[in-house]
Amino acid sequence: MFLYVFAVLPVDELFELVSLLGAIGDRAAEASPPSGGWGEVEEGECGYYEVEWESSPPPGDVHGLDSHTAVVEFEGVSVIVATGALVGRCSAFVPGLSASWLGVRLNFKGGGDLLAGSRLYYKSRFLERVFDADFDLEAARDEVRYHVEEALARAWDGGGVLLLDGPVFRALDVLKRGGVYAFLYSEIYKRRYELFGGRRVVGVVKRVDQSSYLAKCVGVGSDDEVAARRLLEGRPGFVGPVVVKWGDLAKYMYYVGVPSAKGIRVLRAEAFDPSLAREAASWLGSLADSSGVPVPISAADRLARRLNAAAVKLLYSASPVEPTYRGLEAVLAAVREL
């Protein structure tokens, strides 16, 4: 089914990339050092907070947006495959929209001349630097992913509510440290605010056990999942707000106890508008599927993952060179997804 989708969607960039893999491997002279990701700065404000067990019906026009990325390693290059889906009354997919969904990070210095003029995402549009061994892989991956999400968000007509899988922005510690990557993420987040601000966009975060904004604010629990469960007494409801600020940006967050098979699952709803964040917290649970995830998010997630898996499998099949062992692991993971 999904291979048929790729038969009708444009994948010219993929074949353009395939034609370059051999040349990139020949040019590779040195391996780049491993680069780690960045954690979030766990600093939130909550001068007051409320615990509510009320609920309200959801609006009738809810969309879901999600993206998925995979990195396939070949000799001398990390290929970033970024796909995404917008579901609801408005629907769109990447690949499909006009977006650069294949990123290329060269694992040696220089080599940008190999990619000049291609439609591949090989150069930061904010730093004007080629993605090479001196460019952090995680930062390159994020820039490509946010580009795909932006293309999908622009395909939404602004009607109803858009549920975005993930935060509206992340308060990464790299922002606090400063430097070129702080500038990169600041520019990305400014663009997201320009796109989302004033529109009914709600970020939905599923892995709240990996943050401690709420726990530090209220002095309860080791992480936000524990804190929310304790405050909600294991019942569906919501608690908040917690406010996270970075520069001129501020987001308002509520923790929502969503009914699940064995009690509640905790999600985080966040928005640039405090009233929208609270409103979404009151109805988010009524959209949950059996796993506790809002249906529009779940549908967009499945499509984004299947599209990504199909793209990775097609990349492997068309490539004239073998991926590295790590690259092969990504291919096998994609095969299991289909």
C-alpha cells in the first residue's frame, strides 16, 4: 500500500541522492567525532496552578500533524530521511508537498561542491554552512525535520485546531550556552512562532516522564509524570499552568490525565496562547484512543512512520553502495515498520 503511495508521490530527490552516494564515499577522508544531543533546560514558572477534573467536548475540526526522521549511514555520509503527515479536513504528506525532505550531512570536512545545485537539504538555511563533519548531526536533523513540519503546517488552512506531535518549542540547554547552535535554534523557534502564533496550534508531548518542569514547580514527584499522577490522584483531569520562557517566547503547559486501560496516561498540552492551552487541556482526553494518544496525533504518527519506512527501504534498494552497519540497522528497522 505505502509503496504504491511512493509510486505517485515525487521522489526525484531520492534518486538524485542515490546518484551521488558513490562520489561522496570516494571523497570521504575522515570520520567525524560522535555528537550528542542536547537536553532541555528544566526551568518553568508556576506562581499558581490549578487541579481540575472537569472535561469538555472537543471542537469539531481537529487536525493532527507529525513528522518522523531516520538517519541512514553510508560511507562518508549520513542521510537524514524526514517524512510527515497532516491529517484531518486538510491533509498533506511529505514527500508530496514542495519540501526538502532528504538531508545530507557529510562525515568529512568540505565536500559541499559535490552537492551544489541539488535539491537535497545539505546546507543550513540559518547558518549558511554546509552540513559536514564540523556540523552537529542532531542539529542538522532537527533543521530538516522542522522544515518538513513547517511545510505541513502551511498546508493547513488555519480552521479548527491543529494538534502538533511534540512541543511548540524546546528550551534546550544549548540555548543557554550560546554559540552558533543557540542562534540556529533561536531562529528556528522564531519562525515557528511566526507560523503558529495567533493560530490555534497545540503541542502534545507524550514522554512527560523525561521532563521535570511540573515536579520542580510543585515539589512533588521525581518527574512530571509522577507529579501529575499524584496531583490528579490517578483520575482523568488536568493540572497547570507551567510557563516556560526563552527570550521573547513563552509557552503555557498543562498536564492532562487521559483515560487508559489501566488508569490514566499523562500527556502535556502546550500553546503560545494561555487560554488555548487550558481549553485544550479540558478536551484532549476525549480524543484519546485505547493507548491514551489523541486520535489525530496517532493517525499522523502512523502515516509519518510508514512513509519514512517506505522511503528508507526505497533508498536502500536504489543505492549502488552498501550502508554501514549502523545504516543497515536503520534499514532493518524500516522493514519491520512496514
